[in-house]
Amino acid sequence: MHPVHLYNSLGNRLEEFVPLVPDKVSIYCCGPTVYNDPHIGNFRPVITFDVLRRLFIELGYQVTFVSNYTDVDDKIIKRAAELQIPESQLTEGVIAEYARLVDAVGAMQPDYKPRPTVYMPQIISYVDDLVKKGAAYVVDGDVYLKVREIPNYGELSGNTVDALESGARIDVNDKKRDPLDFALWKKTTDGIKWTSPWSEGRPGWHTECCVMIDSIFRAQNGYIDIHGGGFDLKFPHHENEMAQAKAHNGNQLARYWIHNGFINVNDEKMSKSLGNVILMKDVVKQYGGGAFRLMILASHYRAPASFSEDTIKEAGVKLAQLQEAVKKAAIALQLNGVENPEALKPEHEERFLDAICDDLNTPNALAVLYDENKALNAALRNRPLNLDILKETYSEVRHAEFVLGIPLAIPALSEEDKGLYRAYNDAKAAKDFAKSDELRQRLLAKGLF
């Protein structure tokens, strides 16, 4: 099996991937808080971790991929109140739209899409375990984790307890014993809440993800291969997830921690304060999800990605070139007796795998794909057609496009379609240009020319 090297944020070094369970990979990617229309920044981790998932599938691993929806949050409560609708109505609508956009950018839907509202019994039980272990304490209905007692707290983010303490502030009404401690459960009278041994309230954000991982991967003692998300989640979110796993299960929650960079808009950081936040639905409507995906893949996942009218239009041109080549090749293969071109397996895939297995180097992987696409066009122009060369180049291109997740339409010819092509070629050979033009128009109408 081709080795995969990934940059592990835990230790900040490139490491060869070794699965916890042979031939299996467990991945958890932090998903969105579903209170408003998702923006393009929400979709960089969608695309990054979709490529990682697809790579492991291509290499023959059995992959379990989990990405959550955070459907309990102060932002949700506030937004639902503004709209004067139930919180569940808001979250269901945003989740449905998000799932639609995941499809639009060519990403596979997760195997599991957990929500805290569904896992509340497990969350309450997990927090109760931490209290009983002495790792957490209760103050007036709130529950806090004892951060100072967590071994090596800060090792993921590069922080230390002393450094965090020097910058910490504690409010006069703060009930925590220590300013570094964080809430596992919050007593509340506002919005959605649940009954717990400590109060009516809702869980802390860091606890929700941690518990859903622990529940779904209980057979692995809540320990997974890969946990990921955007750079902004490294601290405090992922650090605090790891802290709870150390206290509850005695592990670091994940062996590899992977974080993607941000998206800049016209060379500026995207932010509400700058007024340059771009909604994903608008990009899909104007440019298409495939062009956006190809634009994102043009940058290494740990580097900033650049969104501008020029970059996404350029990606759209590249996408059209890839689409045209595989369409023509798939048609040519079927007309020459290859009933299912998508089932072809490449004999030579090393150049592409060398690139993509090097810490998901999608810019280099795309360069290989574009070279292979040129070879595919050359194979189509060969006369007489060399079917073996066409089959090999097509399979190389398609397997690279699978790993990169580039959404392309591959035509499947019916017997009627094949008959139209034969008639068209016969009319051309007979120089019956009126007939051949009429048949060509029929094939064009079907998107087959």
C-alpha cells in the first residue's frame, strides 16, 4: 500500500500515517454551527477532508468518516428568536441547505452526521463520569473541567498553563475556581435546555464533539486516527476536546490532528468586520460547486486559499477542459466495446499518488492530472485509435479525479445512442452532410457530442 504522510498538528511535524486498526481509518471533522447560511470558509474543511477520505478509499482502506452539526448554541437561540421561529426549525433548514451544498461541491456525505441534541443522554453521562472521577466540579448548576490537572494541557496548540494563566481574566461573576477551567455543562433559563443531575441547561461546545466521538468510536475507547478542522479550532476547541479525552479515557482523542488554512477574498482575510463574507449558495449559483472545489484544490490545504473572480473563473475553465476530455473519452470507449469505462483500473498511478500522499499536496496532484488530461486528449486524436492507450489514460485520469473529488458528468450510452453515432459516422463517410448535421444536432441535444 502506498505510504501516506500527513502534517500532524500534535507535534507540528510530517509523519507517516499508521492506522490504529489495520486497513481501517477513522476520521472526525468538525462541522458547522447551524444558525445561518454557510459561507465559503465553512467549505474548505469539507473539501480538504473529503479528499483525505477519498485518498484512503482509493488506497483500499475501510474508512469511517464523521462530521457533526452543532445544533445547540447561543447563536442558534439568538437567531431563532430574531426570526421568531423554533430553534429546531432554524437548524433543520440550515442543515438541509448545508447538505445540498456538500453535494454541490462534489463531497461525499459523511457516514455519520451526529448532532448534540440527539446525543444528550451520552453527553450528560460523560460529564457525570468526569465529575465522579474528580476531574470536574459543580458550582451552582454549572460543571467545569479542572484544566490544571490535565497532563500536558496545551500540547496541541503550543500553549502552556503558565502562559495561559498570565493572559487569563476572570469576571467578577465567574463561578469557576480557576480562570483556565472551562464549562462542560451550563445552567440556563434561556432557549433549549435539558434536565441533568446538576441543573436544567445545555452542554459546553467542547464537550459535544468529544462525546460524539467517544460514542461513535466506543469500540476504540473513543480514540480515532484523525481529527480535523480549520486552524481556528486548534485552540481552544480541539485542545479542550483532547483535555476531556485525557481525563475520561486516558488518551489524546486522536493520533493525528490536521488543520486547514483559511480562505482570503481578494487577498484580504474574510471577516464580517470587513464585510467580505461570501455565502456558499451564491458561489454555487454563480460559478458552480465544481469550479469552487477546483479553485480550493489549487492551494495546499495548510496555506491560505485565494478566492477572487479571476481565480474561480480560471478554475471554471480548467473544469470545462477536464469535463470535455472525459466525456469524449467515455463515449469513444463505449463505442469501441468498453461497456463500463468507470470500472477500468490504472496500471500506472504512482506519479499522482506520490503527489497526493505527500501531505495532500493537491497543487502537485492537479499538475499531474492536467498532464494526464493532455495525454488523454492526445489518445483521442490518435488515428487509428489505440484502444489500450485510451483505456489506460482514461483510467488514470478518472482515478485522479475520484481522489480529488472533481464532479464531472460521465455519459452512459444507450443502444439508441450508439445507433445514432453509427448513423452519423456512416453519413459523414458517405459525405451526406445534411444527414450527418441532423444526426449531430440530435447528439448535441443529448449532450453527447
